[in-house]
Amino acid sequence: MKIFKVILYVFTSFLFLVVLIFSLGSILCKYIDLPETSFIQIFGYLSFYWILVISAPVFLLLLLLPKKRKALSFLLLMILFTVLLNDISLKSFTRNIPENLLSYDSLKVAAYNVKYYGYGIENILKYINESDIDVALLSESQLSSEKLDWLKNNVKGYSVFSDGGHDLSILSKYPVVNYKVVELPTYLASLSGSNDIDRLKESGIHRSFIHAIVDVNGSLVNILSLRLIAGRPKDKTISEAIRWGKYLMSAQNEELDSFLSYLNSLKGCVIFGGDLNCPPNSRIIHEIRKHVLDSYSEKHFMGSYTFKASMPTARLDFIFHSKDIRVKRSEIVRPSLTGHPHLSDHFMIKTEFLIGK
């Protein structure tokens, strides 16, 4: 019996150490300016949900041993980590809606990962048409030339802009006065299949983001559709998974540097978003928030998960905006609550902005 208790205590101590390392690493990613090459940033990709999942058995095992004082101390520590690591924003209490709404135009923007239209392009199109959206930022919008032509001919009331059908699209009800595809330093990776790091350059196709200048009743707004690189390794071996994970972190940092350099060159109002493949505690989101505001956090005390739709455990989809734009409302749209079926493994995020006339 004593040997069993010793083994149980050692196992509990190991789990506690894992929770402590994961939590402290995530705190550093969220609050500290880490260099791009720091290995610590890997902890920022851990959803706090999973840290809590590991924490629960630690607390229960300490009670079982019994180590009530240590269990209480651990509980208090996890409450502290919850406050520090959860996707909490105090800005929701300070950013009020302006009183004179007549001085503003409304612009409803949605970011939605459509999972390469795996549930049917017609269904996605119908869903967007019924969602009362002015501008849609679509990621994993993989379109053949035939599908792109079909989309342009069948979408009602929207202009359609794409990066060539590789990944991103912008749909706009408002006139688009200028539009371009901006290359990123990385190369195209498969959305649905495996990826060999050593062969990505062979396609010769750079990843990119889309920039459209939208005329909102005379006010020009920079709209950018962005998705940071993600994907699967070439096989299921641990060594290749680690190699691919290291590559993704490095590639995302390269893409971020390129995107922020472009973003900071823009003049006027800016809105951008999409599936960034990074949770709120990551270094990537930490760096982005130095330049722009998180629209959902402007209106909600706590963030909400957008992935995976069947069992949401991570917030990967964002809409950001420059400080000269106000947010009227922002929501994570769950199809089941609106009477629609799931059409992706992501939820749509939708924000209504107030654009000064």
C-alpha cells in the first residue's frame, strides 16, 4: 500500500511539474516580448483548456493521497493561472458605443474558414447570404478556376476577389476601389494533405494575403484577408512532427514580420482577419496586439473558442482593427444556434464596425 502511495505521489508530482512548466511558459509568451527564435514560444500554442484538463487529475490525486493542504495550494495556484492565462479583456468595460450613431456608417465584417468548401460551395454561399455580412474574409477558400468563375457568377450582391484560388478570398457588398495580392516569404503548403518541408519551394508559389480598399459610402477602408501557415507533416513519425512544428513556428514568424511591415505602411482605417492558426497566448497574437485592437475582445470580457466546431477548444479566428474604428458588436456565430448545419470545422466570427463619416 505504501509503495502504491509513493508511486501515486511521484506521478502526481510529475503532472504538477508539467502543469507548472506549461503555465509559466504560456505566461511568458503572453506577456513578454520573446525573440522569434525562442523555443519558449511553443508554450503559447497550448490552449489553456488543455492545461486545465491536465490540472484536474492533479487536484483530485492530491485529495486522494490525501494532501489537502497541497491540494488547496494547487487550486489557488490554478485560479491565479486562470486569471493570467485566460483570454480575458478589461477593454470591454471601457470601449463604449458612441452616442451619435448618425455620424458613423455600419460595416459588418466576417472572418470564416470554409475548409476548402468540403461541405459544398453552394451551402457556404447560402450561409453567407443569410448572415447579413457586408464583407466576408474567407480562408481555406481553395477554388479551381471553374469554381472561382462559378462563385463570381452566382454570388448575389458581392464582388469576389481571390488570391488565385489558393487559400483566401474577399467578398464585398461595397465597391472595391483597389485590390492586390501581396506575397509572403513562405511557400504554399497543402491545406488537406501532408507537407514535405524540403519540397515546398518546388511549387514556386508563395503564400500571400489579400488587400482590398473598400469604399464605405465615401470612406476608404483597408480590408485585408490573412491566414498564417499551418498544415500536416509528411508522415506521422514523432521526429517529422517535431521538425514540422519547428518549421511552422519559424514560418509564421516570418509571415508576421512581412505582414506587419506592410500593415504599418498603410494609411487610414484598417480591418484584417482570418484563421491565424495561433491561440491568444501565442507570441504571434502578442505582437499583433501591439499594433491593432482585437474586435471580439473590445466587446467581451472573455474570448470564445472558434475551433474545432465539433468540440471547441481553441480560439484561432480573429478580426483586428485600427484604433480609429469603433466596434458596435462582435460575436462568434455558432450555426446550430442559428438553425444552420456545421459547414466547417471553424466557427465564423462576425463584427459590426462603426466607420466615421
